[in-house]
Amino acid sequence: MNWADFELPTALSLGLSYDFRLDKTNNLMLHGTFQNNSFATDDYNFGLEYNYNKLIYLRGGYQITNDTQDDRLFTGPSFGAGFNYNASSSFNIGFDYAYRVTDKFDANQFFTILLGF
């Protein structure tokens, strides 16, 4: 095998986000990401997150790809919610739930439990 002919997969991601502070307790964040993949099509990801008092979070997103058929497994909308509670100055607990629509499989669901010390 000639290793000089082997090309490693690479990905380049560029992203931007902006946080809109609506008032003292309400925040809205917009996200955008471009990902260039060496062996797949490019992806565009957009997201929106609302948080109330840095305690309750609501999220939504959408992924777009240039490919019309093969790489569309994970394109489409995603939704999520979570909470983060600071029990003390040195301990916090959180829970997140996310739901992602897929093209050829059942929807993906993610559960996350956060314990911070």
C-alpha cells in the first residue's frame, strides 16, 4: 500500500453567533455554522436559543446540505429544551433534551444530565 496516495478526511467549520439581551432575564442567541468536509458535501447549520434567567432553555435548529440525495440523512429540523440550576456557588445540575428529524431512520433523541462541581 502506498501511503502517499491515502488522503486523510478533514473538516473545516466556521461559525458565528450573536446574543441578543432582550431584558435582564430574557436572552436570545442566533447561531450559524458552515462546515466543509473533504469526503462529503458541505453543511450549513442554523440555530436559535432562548433562555430565561439562565435557568430554562428552548432551542431550535435546521441543517442544510448541498447534496440532493446521498448525504441527507441528518438534514432538517431539530428541537430541544433544558434547564440549568445553580444549587450553590460550586455545584450546578442540568438536564437537556434534543430531538432531531432524520431522513431515512426514526428520529434521534438525546438526553443529557449535567453535574458541575
